[in-house]
Amino acid sequence: MKGHQHQHSCSPFAQPKRRCRGLAAAVPALVVCSVLLPLVFLLGLHRPGYGSEDRAAVVISTELDFGARKHHDGATMKHKLLKDVSKKKTSGSNGISADKPSRSKSKNLVVKSKAKLKGVSSLTDLKNDTFRSNGPHRYKRYQLKDLSGRSLDTNVDDRESHAQEGPHDENHKPCELQYGSYCLWSVEHKEVMTDAFVKRLKDQLFMARAHYPSIAKLKHQEMFTRELKQNIQEHERMLSDIITDADLPQFFAKKLEKMEHIIERAKSCEVGCSNIERKLRQLLDITEDEAYFHTRQSAFLYHLGAQTMPKTHHCLNMRLTVEYFKSRSIHMDQLNKQKLEDPTFHHYVIFSRNVLAVSTTINSTVMNSQDSGSMVFHLFTDAQNFYAMKHWFDRNSYFEATVHVTNIEDHHKLSKDVDSLEMQQLRPAEEYRVTIHNHAEPSQRQMKTEYISVFGHSHFLLPDLLPGLNRVAVLDDDLIVQKDLSSLWKRNMGGKVIGAVQFCGVRLGHLRAYIAEHSFKFNTNSCVWLSGLNVVELEKWRDLRVTGLFDEVVKKFQKDSRTSQQLKVLPASLLAFQDLIYPLEDSWVQSGLGHDYRISSVNIENAATLHYNGVMKPWLDLGIHDYKRYWRKYMANGERFMTECNIH
């Protein structure tokens, strides 16, 4: 009985202990999940939604060397690629290295810390854009994913000349190399701080902290030590929540003067200069580490805002999807089936996951068309966004134009020619930032950054997706049309496959070391071509087996484990269409509205189309304010779901 009573009396206490242990284990698990889930999202391990994150970015860095010792060889180019850190779990989110800069304690480490801030490097990792220096001690560079597009040469040179006027000129281009378009955004949104007195108070605090350890060791200076400590604490309390001079209390002038006298008195004491120097160096290291951390944090938040689907857009997508299954409306697919396959109409193709963006592109194209009844839009999306897209275009009409939405993942015509499941997934246009180091130029112009965009995997399925058509116009969903495009169907392309605007700021020769590594023949002087607005001859495409050539190039790159999936598209697209490009006039497309602040209003108004390539999309809060009005002009108004989701 006693044993039974003992077991019975102990049992009430055993269960709470188990519950406590369970709760104790659950708390760390929740903390780990709260940290890992954002990382999973930013690394792209989730199933992507729609929005600005549908284009992965790849950064390529090339180095042009015109050294005197290699005069007889002419220009030699170094193009260096590192492993794709997207396949490694050790990297931080969005391309930021998980390694934290340690607080250096010596002069050499201080110099290295400054070098990291300057970002002087020519090595570029792919997709997550991690850099390393060329010295014997290699440090990981911290570059974030950048979805920027190209910038015209004049704009790049103009920005460089403007940068030379500022105090941080030498770090401007390295900053763009290191953090991408965040540097452009931060310059334009730099807040002018009126904190002269705050900075002076902080300098006094640093000096007092540096002298305090040495003063505390002196004999017969106990009262002065307490006074110095007291003033340090008062300064710390006063500066704890203060940012600008306007936040300072009225008595700060007295504190400033009092601390000045105390510091002068401390300097008059006979103490070892090495101790003060060591303390000041430690404070300098800590301050540099904090500044470096906040720079990376700010860049991370910038790219997070650029790549995250806005809450309002998510609301619109969900409302449309739910309403699609609740609605019993009759769809018009069967009525327009003959129109979809009639080559006499003007057919437009768009690959997109973004309902609002693609509807604005279509609306701008129709509103500036002379004959909307001859326009047929083939919109290809993925299964996740298909129902939202379908219901939106069932609810909204665009004059007499026809809009047909297709789920590319369910397209039965792909099975015979496409053996890769990855190719059947939606892969819209890919965007790249190319950095070129040219040591023959002056030091201020040695590094040049350009932005380009090319077809993604999905574009090479066009002959299968549209088997009965010949000429089509391919539009990106971040494009706005300002003029009638019907004249594109009257062009004689001279047997070429694709009409595109060419950009000679980047040539195949800049990618020579990378492409030549796989034994491909190409013309080094060939300019790259840009997506956004393209005219495609599908019959000529089929005759020349462009898709097959693209697949062959991609398969050769499959053997290189260092190459990310996004990087394979660039050389494959450029080589597949080599000598098959019909150059369009530059006036057809004005690119760079998603990253370049220096585009003149005259160029924008004269262009036939506006391409918002870059991370600063017009539907995001980060979008360039001066360019948003051109996009909002064609955005849908009066839609009930947009009002309910607070999209204005």
C-alpha cells in the first residue's frame, strides 16, 4: 500500500515536468523555424509566386587587362566564375554570406575591413552574387540578388561623372558591384541629416572611453576617475535615443562644454599613448563593423522588398482564385478558338505570373493600337496563378482584343519534344547584371556595369506552344506600349528568326573566357540582344531547329556544376540566335526604367515602348517615382477586387 501510495503521490508531479520539457523544446524549434522560413523563401527553395521575384538574377564579372607586358597579345581578358552558392546551405539569405565580420584587433585587420567596405573585387559568384578578393587572403563578398536590367552607355557614363562630385566617388562603382542597384537607390533616397552636434557628442564619448582605462589605473585620481565615469554615463543616456540635433535636450551645450574640459584634463595626465591608441583602434573596429553590418542589413531589406510579393497583390491573387471557383460564368475559349490559330491576326505572347503587371501591358498595347480587333494575346502562366489570371481576363475586356490564358504546365503538346520537367515549368525572361573591368581606362572609369535581359527557358517552347502561327510579337510583363506596334508585322526580316534591339555595351567577347571554355564558336564582336519587345518568325525557327540548338548548349553546360541554371540561359540564348538577329531601332524600346534614374523625359516620351527592367518595378513601393506615372496611366481602375485589396 505504501508503495502504491508513493507512486500515486508522485504521478501528479511527473506529468507537469514532461509538459515543461516539451514546452522548452518547442520554443527553440519555433525560433529556428522563424529564422529558416525567410531563408527558404529568399533562396528560392519554395514554389515561386508571382511578382517581381519571378526573374532570377545572375551577375557576371569580366576583367579586361591591357598590361604593358602583354602588349604583343593585345587585350587579354580574365573572366572568373565561382561555384553557385545557391546550392550551398552555408550561405545566408539572398546572397548575403552567413559569416559575420569579426572585430579586428590589429592594424592589418582594420585595413582589410576597410577593403571589404570598398568592395574592390573582380570575382563574381553566380545567382547569389558572392564575391571574393584576389589577394592571398580571400574574403567573401556580400552581394545581393539583383534583378536589374541594362542601362544605356550614356546613362552609365553620366552617373559616373555625377559620382565623381561626391565624397564617396571611389566607392560608388564598387558598391554597385557589391550590392547591385541598392547603391543607386540609396544615393537617390539619401536623407540629409542635421546631426552635427550629435556627432560631436559621440566623438567626445569615444575619446572619454579611450582615456578612461588609463585614468582609472593612475594613483590619487579616484575623484577624477569617478567624474569621468559619471560624464560618460550621462553622455550615453543622452545619446541613447537621439538621432538628430533637434532631439537633443536644451542642456546639451553645458554637457558638451563640460565633457570638453574633462577630456582636456585627461589628455594632460601622464598615461601611455599606446593604451589610448589601442582603445581608439578597438572603438574604430567596432564602429566599422557596425557600419558594415547596417549597410548589409539595409541592402538586404531593400532586396527583400524588391523580391517579396506585396501583400496587396497577394490579396488580389487569392480573391481572384476564390472567385473563379465560385463563378459560373461561361468562358469564351471555344468561341475564339479559330481566332487563336488564325495567322492573319496580330498575335502577341506574354509569359507572366503577375496579374496586375500583365493586364497593364495588354491594356497599354490595346489602347495605342489602331485596330484592336486584329489583336490576339497568348498569355502563358503557371498552375499557381492560372485561375487568378483566367478569372481576371474573363471579368475584364480590352476593346475588341482577344486574351487567351494557358497553363504552361498542362500543355499536352510539350511531351513529344520536351523531355525535361524543368523545361515545362514557367521560366520567363532572365535578367543579368554584367560588370566589366577595363584596366586600360582611367581609374574612375575602369569598371562599368551594364544590365541586360534575354529569353528564358519558356520562350524556347514557342514553336510547340503555337504550332499554327508564324510571326508573333513577344512582350515582357514589365513593358508599357506607347505607340501602335502593327508595323512590326510589315517588316521584312530578311530570313532572320528574331527581331530585337541590340546593345553593344556588352559583347560576346566580354563572355569569351566563359563561352570558349565549352568550345563554342562565336563572333567576339557580336552585340548582345535584349528581350522586352521582340518579333519572332516561328516557321524559320522550326526550320533552323533553334530550340534543339538551345537544348544542346544547355546540356553542355549541365556538365559544369559551377554554373547555375539561370546562367546557362545567357550563353545558350545568345549562341542559339547567333547570326539570326534582325536589329530593331533603339527607338522601339527605352530600357532601364527599373534601375536607371538618369533617363530623360524626352527619351521616354519618344520611345514606342518602355521597359521597366530592374528590381525597382513600377508596381512596388521601391519603384522609381518619376517613372511610375507612365505605368499607372494604363493600370486598371474601378476593379472591385483592387479596391478591396487596397491597390491604387
